[in-house]
Amino acid sequence: MPSAEAPPDRPSYKNIQWAELVELDLSLFDTPEGRQDLADQLKDAIHTSGFFVVKNFGIEEEKIENEFKICKELFELPLEEKLPFHFPERMAMGDIRGYRPIGSKLIGLEIRMPDSSLGELLGLIMSRKNFKKEHKDNVQFYNVPKHDGVHDMKHPAPLQDNIDEIQEFTKEINEKIVHKILTLVGLMLELPNPDILIKDHKSAQNVPSEDLLRLMRYNAIPVEDSDANNGLYAASHVDFGTLTCSFRQPVAGLQILYKDDVWRWVRPMNDGVVVNAGDWLAAVTGRWCRSGLHRVHAPPAEQIHLDRHAVIFFSRPNHDTIVQCVRDSPVLQKMGVKWNEEGIDEGLNSQDFMRDWIARLKRQQVKFALMEKVPEVHGR
Ligand SMILES: O=C(O)CCC(=O)C(=O)O
Ligand SMILES: [Fe+2]
């Protein structure tokens, strides 16, 4: 890695605060003692920041390497070969399959809601304000949905040519990482059946879900442009689903907001997966599992010239899942967790829960806009 001296006002390895994330060695999962030990380690992490790292999860390095290779090939394609896979209206409604080009979102505010009068309202409010510069993002990504008979679609060649491997890869992530973490959550909460959450995250292809594999590329941009965006590549947000699994990321950028209100950086890493809890897991555990606010900052000075590629799996509940909080957890009972503080409607299926979630975000954005405050928080 180059060791360029950072100008004093830019974050550099020397002056940034790193997040100290727990590392779970999943090779210990196979014995009851090992599982309990991992559950104990997870308890604090999932409650305080909602983020942790998993290692030794048993997916071969060549497979991970291959996903990054596909990711790079995909984004090397000319824009006109990717645009036929971009469906903005569908995306605005929460169906986020396919390609999203650079500049689709404004950092710090989200006014692209062509589907609703809320969008028009926001547009009006925003146009009254005198924004000197458009703070557009610099990221392009592609969401590959689960091959489940509901979400099937054709993809650009680098994906289509490898679609069987990609689907196999996501199945492995689900079974070798997501299911194991869900068991650890069950153990940590002392649920009568610690595996209870797995049944809502089946990987079989005939079980529809909103699971997706996201391939991303953040192009390195001139320092002045990233400064104009308050140094951000992606605005702060929480993830919707159960668990987000981000494969090894040698270019720093991801930041987590801790309870002390300090943004801490996730260390660049050459192996391991950064995992975070999403809003679904938070909701069913009475917010004991924290759906942590995070964002992507332009890399530190030493890496600011590098493009940043990411391979991220978003695990989400199967369509036939009904929202049901784990009220039978003695741990949560002892903690006096307040169920449904946010009015989560138990009994909804996972798709209605998602629609409700999106509607809440929109209401929140309108509220911020009416307050004439830049709404930094949105969901992804
Ligand atoms: O690029 C990253 O490391 C994180 C991206 C992210 O948070 C998201 O896509 O939801
Ligand atoms: Fe995210």
C-alpha cells in the first residue's frame, strides 16, 4: 500500500479511529462448547455496534476471488451495456434487482421517489432550497436476486455466464455464515429452540425471498469532489434485512456509528467477512440486536486514489415468514425489552413488513425535509 503523507485536514491511518470488532472463529462452531463460546462473544458485539467479523467460515478463497473478478468485469462494461438492467421505478418501490448507475442518489438527501406524490412534495421542498452543488454519489452497483422463480431475470454477460456459481455462492453464504450466526443469536438469547430463526431463511431455490448479492464499485474520485460530499461515498443508513455479509475489503471506507456518537472506521482486511444485523433481526429481537447506522466515507489519504469493489450478501426473510418477536427469550425478558416500541405489526408477512419499512423511511425523509434539515438517514 502506498504510504503517501496525508494533508493534515484529511483522514489518514494516523488520525482515524478504528472500530474494534469482535472476530468470531466459525471453525469452533461444530462443538457445543465452541458454539456457546461464540454466542458469548457475539452477545456484546451485536448489542453495542451490531457489527462483527467472521473468520474460518469454510468458503474457499478461490470462490470469493471469483466473485470479485466477476464484479470487476461487470463494471468494466460500457454504460450502455449495463443500463438495460436499470429499473429506477421498480427500485423506488423496493424491488431493487439489477443495475444502479453512478449518480443515482444524492449524498445526504434522497429525493428520487418518482413513484409517489411524496417524491413530488420533496422535490418541491428541495427546489426551494438553493443547493449550490449536486452531491451525487459515485457508486454503481448490481443486485443479483435469489433464483427462486419469482425474481428470475437475465443479467449482463459477466454475471449470466457465471450465474450457477453465483447462486451456489449465495447458498453457501446462507448455510455457512447466516444460519450459524442465527443459531448463535438463538443461543445467546437462550431460546428454547436456538435454531428457530433458520426456518425463515431457507436457501432452497423454490423458496422465494428478497435475498440478494450486491456487487459494487466506488470509483476513486478527485479529493475536491469527495470533500464537496462531506467526504462521503454513501450516506448513513441502516440495512433492511436479517444479516449483511460483506466480504473482505482491503480499501477502508465503511464507518459505523457507535453509541457514543463517534463514527469509527472498519479496518481494511484481506480475509474475513464483516457482518451486521439489519432491521428485520432488530425488530424480532426487540432491538436487542442492533441494526447499526453505517455509511461509506472516501478512503483515508493513503488509499484515496483506489477504486473500491465490494461483494456483499444481504440476507432477508423468506416471503412466507410472519413477523414474530422472540418473546420467549429469558434473556430479553430479564432485560425488560419493550416489544414493539415502534409499532412493528406482528403477523405481517415479510413483504408487507418491507413495504411498511419503506413507507416509514419515506415519512422520515419528508419530516427531515419539512424541517429543512438534510436527511442523512435512509435505508438500503
Ligand atoms: O460498501 C460498503 O462497504 C457498504 C455498503 C453498504 O452499506 C450497503 O450497500 O448497504
Ligand atoms: Fe448498508
